[in-house]
Amino acid sequence: DVTRDADATMGLGSRVIGGNVSYAYLANYLGVRFLTWSVNLLFRAHLTDTATAMKMLDGKHARNMNLRCSGFDLDFELVTSTLRLGGTIVETRVAYTPRTVQQGKKLRAYRDGFTAISVILRDRFRAKRKFTRSHKLDTSVVDHEQSDDID
């Protein structure tokens, strides 16, 4: 509702807004803080929790995104793509109880953190036009001799 009320492109559920931080492991907390700081610095954003699992995207925006990731790094690709495309992101506090490894937590702070920072850096320096699906159409192979007849 906050996302719609703000007419934002994306909404994130933050685990840190309000001061009641929800993390099971210090390494994960510090890693997410560093990754969020990196996104804020490189994309001139003011976010608190870019690694949250709670995300809401405008449907048209989401369908037009040219996404390449499929794991934990997708959390960051969604955020960085939205920011690179000029979208607005709002955050709201979410209730969250973190899982432990014994409860099935699969995230590995160092391995997944390295993958995430790679995506953040890649997306910061990737051409803006490569963030949308329409780019794929623009780069398709066209017989230029025949394309003159289309007009």
C-alpha cells in the first residue's frame, strides 16, 4: 500500500527502519549494511535494506526489466535496475524473524556477498539501455537492405 500511495516503482520491506534490527548473524548484518551502503553511494539512493526478501514492483516496470540473475544476487539486480531506469523506491518496516542455518537458511555471507557486490558494480557501469527488454529488440539482427522497404 505504501508503494501505491507514493506512486513508486518499487517498494521494499526494511528490517532496520524503526531501529529494531532483525538478523540472526552479525556477518549477515554487516554484509547487508555494506551492500546497502554501496548501492546508496553508487546509485545516489537513500535505502536502508536492499537485501530484503520483501519486494513489490510495478508490473509494467517488472515485465520490461532485462534481468540476468536468479539467486540472492537478484535482490540487488532488481534494486539497481530500478534505480538505473530512474524508478523510485520506497521502504516500509516489515515484521521479520530471521532463520538460522539449522532452520534452513541457505545464504552464505561471504560467497553471496561477493556475488552481490559484483552485480552492484556491473549494473552501475552497464549501459542504461541494457536494462530493458526493449533493448533486446533494438539489437536483433535485421536485414538492413529490406528494412528500407518497411517505412
